[in-house]
Amino acid sequence: MSRYSEERFRLRPSVSFVPMPQEGTYQFFVSDIRQSFNLAFADEDYVRILSNLDGSLPYAKLAEAYSLDDRQLVGLERLFEVLIERCAMEDARVVASRESDPFRRVKTFIGAYVPYHDVESVWQRLAESHAVVIGAGGVGSWVVSLLAQMGVKHFTMLDDDVVKPHNLNRSLFTKGDVGSLKTLALEKMLNSRREGYYTVRTIQEKLKSSERLIALLKDGLSPQTVLINCADFPSVAHTSAIINEAAFELDLPYIIAGGYNMHLSLVGPTIIPGKTPCFHCISHGMDQLKVAEIEGAERIVKEHRNLGNLAPLATISASFVANECLKLLLGLPNLQPTMIGKRGEFNFFTKKLVLEEYDVWDECPYCSGRIL
């Protein structure tokens, strides 16, 4: 008795299969993730079935349509199981049921990494995640928007600043938001998109200490919570040190958004306490780098530096963060975060992305002695 009956299978639209030089071997190319795999099967009836498999026939009708015997049916079921596990095949009925789903393209994306029957449960894990965004300005506002567009429902936003006219060149605010608290303006924006879908907690405070951050967050955190540092006052290093301490205390992963500096979008690391190099490991590694242009120079810290900035630089940084957050929250073995133990710079002029890799610092007060 087959495990399949009413399923109307088809190859995913991004999948093609072609014969290879070795007789009976076929390559399946998954174009949306640019990967391929080979399968060997000598039965020409299977080739005919796959060539015409468009979801119009229920599985139970394939035996009759192609005059398959019992042996062929056993082999066909095994072939379909492999193709489903490899995310190359889906049930057309399931896909059709998402036609009016506002997040159907996100689910289609997930379907490239998990079998079609697991897409909804993985999607729910993403949707029920909780993003704690610290800093709601040039990068933070776009991060909130991008995560919301992917379907993340729950947000906590911490920022004490109000929208000013000069914020409009790089932040996700409108003229009507000027004078409003940034956190409240973003909450209003989310509700205007899908009223009643998002739950938003706004905290009108400046990030001051890890103790205060822990006190604000310790109650009601879900296992699917991620901290995102988009705060740069008085510096990204200062705020990241605070968040690092809170993250280790709360056992929460966090992402340092990076930000932008003139023509560079800075891409920060993704950190999982006890499993990856932390902020202090990476900071120590950066201190050891010998950069010829500044070797021997003293560090100069200036307040209110007012560097030039452009909206594309902010949105590039935010896109990297949202991408990392998606991979972190999905938790899939075949879609791991890219920025673990890494820091990068995207050059707006040359369009080059340079990544630096860092290991755990042997003397790190947070990571030393941990098994990573």
C-alpha cells in the first residue's frame, strides 16, 4: 500500500532534469539555489512520468495512466521520496492553497530548503519569532520593516529619540513622522501594513547598561528571540559590549548590525553565546590586525562626527542583517548564518564585499574554556 494517494505531485518550477552521458543517470538542477544532484534509474516510464508531471493527476492515478506494475510502483514511490526530501518535488494542491497568502513567496523560498510538507511548520517558527531591535534609526528602521515583510510577528524596539527632518534621507520615516518617537512611528508603520498581525513593544529609553537591558527583557522571552544591535551612540563598540553581556546572561543570539561609514556599509557578526566567537573575541581580533595605513596612529574618539551617509548604505546594512536574522531564526542545517565569526565591509564604489574571519579569543572572559 503506497503512502501516497491524492497528492498531485509536480517538480518544483525551479527544478529541471536532464539526461547525463552515463546511461540511466539524470541530473536535477535546482535553479533557485543553484545546486544540482544526480539520480540513476533505468526505467523509461519514470522518465516519461517526470517529463509530464504537472500536478494534474493524483498519485493514485499514475499507475493506470502509465500502466505501471507493482515493482515499478515500489520504485516510483522510492524515487518520489528522494525528490521530496531533496526539495525538488511538491504537492500542487499545497502550493495552490497559498495563492492568496500574503507571505506565499516567503514560503516558496523556504520550500527550497525543506520538504514541501514541512514548509508550514518552519514558517510558523519564523512568524512566531521575536526580534528585539535596539536603535530605530537609519539601519534599525529598515531592519524592522524587512523582518516584518518576511512575516516576523513580534517586535520589541528600544530607542529614546524622535524623528528629525535630517533622518528622512536614510531612515524609513515620512514627513508626517517628524517629531514623533521613532519607536512609535515604526509601530504605526507596521500596523498600517497589517493591522492586528504584529505585536509591538516600544521602550523609549537609551541603551545604558546590560543590567537595565536584562531587566527590560528577562520576562516573557520566547526561545525564538534574537537581539539586533542597531544603536551607535556613543559608538557601536560601546553598545555591542552592553548587548554582549546581556545576551550571555539571557542566553540569546544577537546580531551586530554594523552600520555605514561614508562609502562603506559595515556588516557585523552573528553571535550565539557559547557556540561562536563573541563581540570581545572579534574586537580583540580586530585590535591584532595590522593595517598599514594607520599603524602607529592613536585612536581618536570624537563625539558627533556627522559623517556623510546615503540611504542605499543604510539599506544594504539592514538587508544583510535581515538575511542573517532569517537564517538564524529558521534554524535549518542547510541554511546557516553567514556572519558567524566574521565582520565585513561592502564598498559602495567598487561593489566589493570583503569579509574578515575571527576565532575565539583564548583569554575572552565570556568564551574562554567553552566548547565551541
